[in-house]
Amino acid sequence: MVQHITESNFESFLAQGKPLVLDFWAEWCGPCRMITPVIEELSQVYGDKVIIGKVSVDENDELTNRFGIRNVPTVLFFREGEVVDKIVGAATKDKFVQKIDTLL
């Protein structure tokens, strides 16, 4: 299940110690809507091993600024609390799988 990540709950997800994948998106963003089904599918596949969440850039200015998000979608990949990789723009499912597999 895709988690709804906000400024108020981000640290609690990070503290769980699992790899974390954050999709920074916006309602008005066409490419964001294109990758949403992929993100949702990946959350089903990796649900026990990886936390997959979505962060609305319109509702979470602090997180958006903290991670220097300038374009949406931007997907950040965290391991041990640190950003280790990212994808800017829409990408294929295979690209996301490759990035997530390197977190494990």
C-alpha cells in the first residue's frame, strides 16, 4: 500500500529502518499521473521490504525544499536514512525496479 507521507509523519517512516521510496508529485502534473499506477503496483510487490510513499509538493513545502525538489515527479530512494538515488521525470517500471532492487 502506498503511504501518504507528510511533513508530520516523514521522520516516523524514516525511523522504521526499511528502505524508503518517496514519490514527490502534484495533482496537476501529467507525468505524475502516468507513473502513479507503477508506484502503486510496486508498493504491492515490495510492501514487506520497502516503504513506498507519495509526497504532495503542494501540501508539503518543507519536505519539498529540504530535498531540493525542483521538478515533479521526482522519486527519491533512501537507505539507512540517506538519499542514495533519484529519478527525475517519468520512468519505466523496469527503471524503478532496478533502483529499488539496489536498496535491498
